[in-house]
Amino acid sequence: MSKTVFYFGEGLAEGDPKRKDLLGGKGAGLAEMTSLGLPVPAGITLSTELCNAVLAENKSVRDDAGVRDAVLTALARIEASQGAKLGDPAKPLLVSVRSGARASMPGMMDTILNLGMNDAVAEGMAKKTGSPRFAYDAYRRFIAMYSDVALGVKRELFEHALEEARHGVARSRGIDTTRYNGEELRRMVPDSELPAEDLRKIVDAYKAVVKKATGKDFPAEPRDQLWGAIDAVFHSWGNHRAIVYRRMHDIPDSWGTACTIQSMVFGNLGDTSATGVAFTRDPSTGEKRLYGEWLPNAQGEDVVAGIRTPHALSAAHAGGSEKETSLEVKMPEAYKAFVAVAEKLEKHFRDVQDIEFTIQEGKLYILQCRSAKRTGRAAVRTAVEMAKEGLITHEEAVLRVDPSAIDQLLHPTLDPAAPKKLLARGLPASPGAAQGYIVFNADEAERRAGQGKPVILVRVETSPEDIHGMKAARGIITARGGMTSHAAVVARGMGKACIAGCSAIHVSYEKQTMAITVYGEDGKPNETVTLKKGDLITIDGGTGSLYEGAVPTVPAGLGGEFGELMVWADAVRTMKVRANADTPLDARTARGFGAEGIGLCRTEHMFFEEERIAAMREMILSDDEPSRRKALAKLLPSQREDFIGIFREMNGLPVTVRLLDPPLHEFLPNDDKQIEALSVTMGVSAEKLRQRTKDLHEFNPMLGHRGCRLAVTFPEIYEMQFRAILEAALAVSKEGVVVIPEIMIPLAISKAELVKMREILDVVKLEVLGADSKLAFTFGTMVELPRAAVMAGELAEVAEFFSFGTNDLTQATMGLSRDDAGKFLPAYIESGILPKDPFVSLDQEGVGALVQMAVERGRKTKPNIKLGVCGEHGGDPASIGFFQKVGLAYVSCSPFRVAIARLAAAQAALRAKAQS
Ligand code: PEP
Ligand code: MG
């Protein structure tokens, strides 16, 4: 292993800030800030490689003499730089030990603060700072955190002693504690008001808790504490919530986390000390303004945990009386220093920064900075504005926005004209409108959502344990916490609507209700509404508003900065983006999103409507050609009308029409009523139809009588469809519409099949168009079976284009049923056997290899063969990157993903350019 221990401090950093893979995002950021000369407390970063080694061998870092010595040498440098020593009561040094992976995983792994505390050090700190309250508060926080993270003692076990002390203080102030619940008491007597004597007792009580739970004394030797903390932080890479988060964000397990040990500075040394978090631009809207929150006399965790609701940073952005509590007003010097640092950091990193700071007795320290997590809306706005400010190029702006994140922009918002009853307002933590039934815990959210019910998760505050419920819910509301609380940060990352710090709601988990004090126009409370589990509510995370019932929504608009970004994206994109659309309305929607053609019109979808499905069933159940033709004749006019509508919408753009590919089971009658009705229209006995349905039953319909196999046995089906296409094309071209039809054969496996299909079509062509029509069309096939990929060289002798049907190709290549794999695939992904769901993101190594082979073989036969993809993967950003690499001409995806695909295709083109 190469170097694993990296010191930073006093303007010098051993680690290379570019090596996030090694130092983690946090470690790299600290190295970089140190080198920039910013006020960063000294520290050490242990590499992700070391984490992986520790986890693989299940050992302790202290077992490796080399690492141990390197840590102790670097620790001596921290001690020298701070003029303090770990464990020295006269000059105590305390450190934080934090996790930090390559990608930000807020709150998912563990952190320990105030390490180095023991009885003697606490006493020394009390003397040195003149504040026993501060020293014992730090000590008791340390015991609780360390015990939870490194010793596996549950946090709740420490609550009792703390609450007992709080009750005592409350009673001494004449408060009748029986009249208030825990939350109300915490507001009346915050932690910061517990006196030193009580804290001392709490420390003793905490130590007793540890002894009882572990059978051992709490470790008093700071070096023992240090090794235990490092091991625990490394191991927190493997905890449940971190794993869930990695699955959701496609973070590989192999990355590991780095561990940073850093000299502590204190925001809770009294009223001249403070702590806060800030974003250099608004992470929710993207507006250019310093946006942040702070708390006087507090530690960093207080801001993030949402236990106290923090104040605004800048006076200009604090509402009403809040101005007075802004950092700008309370500590103008520190505020000014911070503004300068924030500007410097944003300019240096050329991106929006999320900065954690602490002010210790008036002096500002920067603890962390990283690229800020932001909503899709904010990502677009900041990228476009930074490009206009000249901070980044247009191309960089295009690369800055995660294509999946713009999904949020494409979602509906509340209909402004709809009547609605506003119940309460909280912080607009993550935009989007969501309606759902109230649930009060994460497990229930997951269960209800699993049953197909939309739910809104309502919590006093959320913690990383709630992540599965947040994922399942449509939206989240918390009663406590700020814009950087767990709920806010995680919801933004997930693109979920979220209201945080909605203090008008009073949640009772016990009664499963929330009581809401509703305020009138005059700002006075005028009623209390109590909602219970299962009641419907609507939230607007963009404004922080909570409404009664289900409020109607309106579709998203695509103009403004988003439009500008898409213009830049389209300018660099080399692949076209088409849509999968089966109706004129779909086609119009797709064009609205910028689709450059239809890549897949699934004609069987046109037959699901009530009247048509009857004719379709009639056709399928007919047992001779004349009856089949009779049923087909009924389908022809509606089929032609559909094509007319689609061709008109797509005037001037190509439309790939796939001929019928029905897995038959989707169309067979499934109850007696349907059979009776059919028996009347067809003039055939119900008994006979029942028998015919049985005969048609297939054990494996996906590998059965579908695709062009249907036309091999019943050519008249494709004849009818092709006639409908040509007649529609003729009709609209007479109106001046430019039609570019592409006829696509599904599920082919051989050249002979395609030759036969072409013969069927040529007969119809002659009949409809005559010998020398100007109306042109192209003839191609889907490549959606492994044999088709292997035989692509021969297929290309007949086909003018290939469209990869990666849904079937994945199913057939992996032997995974599209309909049934949902039952066991999650276990494959959770256990890491497969990195992702292969039906969502292309299995590039396996299925992708077949795509690549078909591309090469097809091109060898026909160098100009047109190549595209129309499986669901055509809308998946990672797969789009692959399709760019293999050189496809276009991707085709659902209309709502077209904008995402345009951006992803632009990014793929830019990455390809950078590599060449
Ligand atoms: C495919 O198989 O990828 C495809 C687009 O066809 P369908 O999903 O209709 O089978
Ligand atoms: Mg298919």
C-alpha cells in the first residue's frame, strides 16, 4: 500500500487535493483549503485504501505498526501546531474523528467529536476556559457519541440522565414539568442552559450506562479512544444506512471512506462563539446569495441535527424580527471574514460550496467545504448563471447538471388557480408538489407505498434511520430543523418535496396525529386542525406550504435557464434523441420536450382501447384466414387514423413504426363475459372460443408466438398494418406534411425472416402506391435477441436500420424474465451480485457486448446502416454514455425522459471529446 496517512495544517498539506479517491471529499477539501491559506484547524487524513484494508482484514488500525507510527508522528505535528497535547490536562487538545467518502453521503456514516476527554482533561479544560459548564458539556457529548459509534451503546440509553437534569432545572424555575412533553421542555430548557454541576453528574451517569451496557469502564486513555474511533469510522462504511444510500446513489462499495482526525475548535465557548453551515448560493432555488444558518454557543451537530432551529446568516435574508438574530448583526466582524472566505472558495472551486464554519471566541475557522448538494432547479440555475458570469464555460455548465436531477423540473407544480386551504408554512427545503396520505413512521411509509398508496412522511425530525421511509414517501414534513437538517439535505438529494421546521405542527407519535395551529391573515392563531394517520394532505416544497386534502397540479414549464442550458447541450450533442410514442398525444408531448423523431411506435398499444381490443381478440381467436381478415378489416381504419395523427404531429421528423409484437397473453380474453360478447360478434359458440383460448395459452409467452413469428404464420396482419401506414402517409403528404416512415420488424432472428417480411410489404406497397411512387420508407429490424446480435452481419444485408430492443435483449441474454425478475432482482442488487437493475441501466459488460458486436457486424456489411436504441435504457444517463461509445446515431426513450436524454447525450459527447 502506498502512503496512507496525510497531515495538513499551517498552510501545508501532504495529500494531493485532486485525490478525492484517496482522501475522500472532506479530506481533499481540507487539504485544498489548507493550501489556500484559509483558517483550517490542523489534522490528519487516513486514506480510503487503509479503510478497505482494515475492513478486508477485519483488523484495527493500531495493529499495523507502520500506520500507527505515522498517525502518532502526524499527531505530534498537530500538537505542535496547536500548542496543546492529547490527554494533557494543562494544555488539552481535543480532536474530531470523521468519515468522508469520495462522494458526499451526508449523515450516513459516523463522526466523533471532542475525543481526548477524560476526568483530568475535563477538569483542565474547565480551568483553562474558566467554564466548567463548557468542559463537562463537551465531555458528556463525547461519551454519548463515542459509546454509540465505537462501543455500540444505544444513544437512547443516555437520554434518561439528560432529561432528568432538564426536569430539575425546569422545576427550579417554577415550571410544572408534568404539563409539558419532552419536546416542549427541550425548548424551554435547552441543553445550553444546563448548569455545570448537573453536567458533571450527567457525565457520571453516562459512565455508569457504559459500564452496565459493555461490562467495561469507558476508555479513559485518549490514544485508546483514538484507535477505537478510527476503527469505528472505517466500519461505519458498512452500516445499513450507508449501504442503502450507496444503492440509491450508485456509489460502489469498493470506494471505502477516508477518516479525518482534526483539532477541535469550539462554537460553544459562550456568546462570542458560534457554529454554522452556509451555501455560497441558495441550494433550493440557485439564487446567487450567501445562504446559511448559524447558532450561537453551539456545536456543529446542533445545526445539522435540527434540534434547535437555527438563525439566518445574512440580515437581508432573515424575515422580520429574525434580522436581529442574524450573524451579520450579531457578529459583524466574523460575518465579514466569512463572506470573504465564501467568495474565495467559490471562485477557487468554480462551483457552489457548502461550507461548515465555527467561530471560537470571535475567531473564524473553516471546518469543511464541498460542492453543494442542490435541487435540480438550483443545479440548472447556478450552472447557467456561472457560465454567464464567466466562471465556467458553456460546456462545463452542461456537464455540471446531473441529468437525473432535472427530472424534478419536469414534474408538475400546484395549480395556482385551484382552491386550497393552507394549514401551515415551514421552510421550503426541497421543491416539488406532492400529495399523499399521512404516515408517521418510516416503516409504515415503506409498507403503504409498497401497496401502491402515495404517502407523506410526517416526523418531528428525521434521522438516517428513516431513509427507507423517505425514499418510499412522495414527500416529507418535519416539525423541527433547518434547511441543512437531515430531512432537508436528504430530500433534496432524492428530489423529493420536503418542508422542514414546520413549527406550527405538533406531532404525536403515540396518538398518530398532528395538531396544527392555523394562523389567520392577521398572524394570529385562529383554529387548531387535527389530522390523523391516513388523512390526505398536499405539500409544496418550493414554498414550504402544507395544504389540506389533494390539491390539483399543473405540468412543468421548460423555459428560462433550463431552456438555455438545453440549447448549449444540443449544440454539443452528436446523438439524436427520439421518443417512444404510440399516440398523437404522446407524439406531441415528446416534440414539446425536444424529441427529434419517434424511435418506437408500439402498434399493439393502439389496440388496447375498449372497441379495438374486441376486434383484436377476434383476430387472434379466428382459426382461419377469412375470419382473420374480417377482423383485421375492422382494425384498419382506426390504425390508419392513428398513423395520420402521429405523422401530422411529427411533420418532418422520422417515425419508426414497429409492426405488431404482442405477447399473445396480453390480448386473450380473460373472463366469461368477454368470451360471451365475442361469441356474439364472431358468430362462434362460446365453447369453441373457450377451447381456442386454451389452445393459444402459452407457458412462456415472452418466448412464444410474438413478433414477426406472428406474421410468418399470419402474414395478413402485417399486410393490414403496412397498408394503414402507407395510406396514412399518402393522405398526410397530400396535406403537405413531410412523412419519414421507418418500418421495423420485431423479434427477428434471421435474414430469411426479414426477407419474408420484406416480400409481404412489397406486395402491399405495389398495391397502395403503384410502381413509381415518390413516397419513400426505410425497412429495418429490432435487434433484441442474442441470435440477432450474432447474425447482425447477415441481417444488415436486408435491413436498412437496426434499433436495439434492449429490454428483450436483456431478458433473453441474462435469462431474466421481464415480468418476474422483480421478485428476486432486489436481492441481487442488495448483495452486490449485480451492480444495478439491468432493466434500468444497461448491463454494459454482458448485454452491451452483444450490442457492440451487432454494431460492428452490421457496419461491416453496410457501413451506413442507421443504428439506434429504443429499450428503456435509451433514457438512462449511464446507458446513454455507453451508446455514445459504441457509436449509435440516436437513443429513443419515453417522452418525459427526452430532456434528460438530451442532456445525458450532450455530456456523453463532451466526455468522448475529452477522451479523444
Ligand atoms: C425492447 O425489447 O427493448 C423493446 C423496445 O420492445 P418491447 O419493450 O416492446 O418488447
Ligand atoms: Mg422487445
